[in-house]
Amino acid sequence: MCLAIPGQIEELFDNDGLKMARVNFGGIRRATCMEYAPGAAAGDYVLVHVGFAISVINEAEAARQYEALKVSGDLAEAQNTLRVPEAE
């Protein structure tokens, strides 16, 4: 199943001309490509799919998406995917 996981942008940065962000997914932080959500800012919530922010959402929608993952039983799978070590 393909999932988009809600997270909050902690910081934005540039990686060789690529717009990136450090996104917090409930304590798990990952570098995320922001090219598909260029207007996003630190503090915003985004939906992330395979390392790409695909949509900016509000905090209520992020909470709703998180709860939907939890209820459907997909939250553990999503968190395990996020726990894969980041490439340096």
C-alpha cells in the first residue's frame, strides 16, 4: 500500500540546488524533498510520500491523517518505514 504520512517541517535547507526540509514525524526526523511543495515554511505540516512532500496541510488535517493511519493499522508500517536509517 502507498501511504502519505503527515509531518511537521522543522527547518528548510538547500541540498545542491534541491529544496529540502527536516520533517518531524512524531519524533522521527527525516530529510524530505520539498520541490513539490515549494511554498511550505518551517512549522507547516506536509503529507510525505516516499521522501517527497506532496501537499501542505493544516494541523487539524495532519492529526486526522495520523489518526486514520492508526485506526487502519498502517501506522506501525509507516513508522517502520521512517525508521530506516537516512543516507548521509
